[in-house]
Amino acid sequence: MANRKNWLGILVIVLVFGMMVVGCDDDSTDDGSSGVDPALNGTWVNSSVFVDEDGNVLQTIEYTFNNGNYEFVYVYNGTRMPYGKGTYTTSGNKITITITHFYGSRISESLESKWYTKAELKASGTEMGNIDEAFAPHTLPYSISGNTFTFTESQTYTNEEGITETYTFTITCTKK
């Protein structure tokens, strides 16, 4: 059961990451010729995902884009905790995100604190749900308005028990 919760957590983070770049006004300069939109370069912070009932920020997520590479980390009480990294390309208002590594100790307590490729995670025997799906490329619409990303998207999945679940996210990220 804990492994299913870990997988759901991973899936949610992957979706949150993917959706972080989904639905904002397009002030970018991507003409499709370079394969990456330079307006994405930099670190974008989401401070609203993990808050307590009083609205206090418990944890933020930072997404860093750098000319076709990205990384996302949690920041909890000032401590940066890596989670995933990979590559991205853009064309028009679409971004294709491909995760190449997950950080082991964030996936499972049984894994070392290091980056794992898909092959390494499979070889580790760690149960994290559908590893192939987690590492598959995801193409999403995106746009940028000044220093803010804002997006809303719903994703529907059927879990291992055959139960269909829908998750809807509205996220705002600010350029750091």
C-alpha cells in the first residue's frame, strides 16, 4: 500500500511539473527553430502546493529550466530536496518533457540518495507503479506571462485496482 502511495505521489509530482508549464499567456519568443523556448530558462517557484490549514507555506517546489534541461526540487524549511530531472523541447506553445532521472531517497526509503535512471530503478526492484509511464515523454500546451506561470489541467488515471481517479490542478509559479 505504501508503494502505491509513493507511486501516486510520484505521478502527482510529475503531473504538477508537467502542468507547471501548461496554461499561461504567451509572451515567449519561441519560433520553433531552436527546439527550446529561452523564456523558460530560469527557476520557477510554486509556493501554493503544500500549505497548512492556516495558509502557511510548508514546502515549495522549484522548477529550473536551462536550455533543454530541467530539474525539479522540493524546498522544505530552506533545505533543497531533489526529485526529478530530464530534458524538454518546445515547439510553438507545446512543451515535451522527458524525465531521465528520479532521486532515489525521494522515491523510496530503501534507495540511496542519488539519481536513478529508468533502468536503474527497474533493476533496484523498487515498486513505484508504472515506471515506463513515469519516464515517458509528456507533451503539454504552455505559455508564459511575464514572470508567472498559471495553469489548470485535469488528468484521469486508472489505478492498479481498476479505480478511475481524476486529478485537477491549478498552479501558479513565479520566476525566482
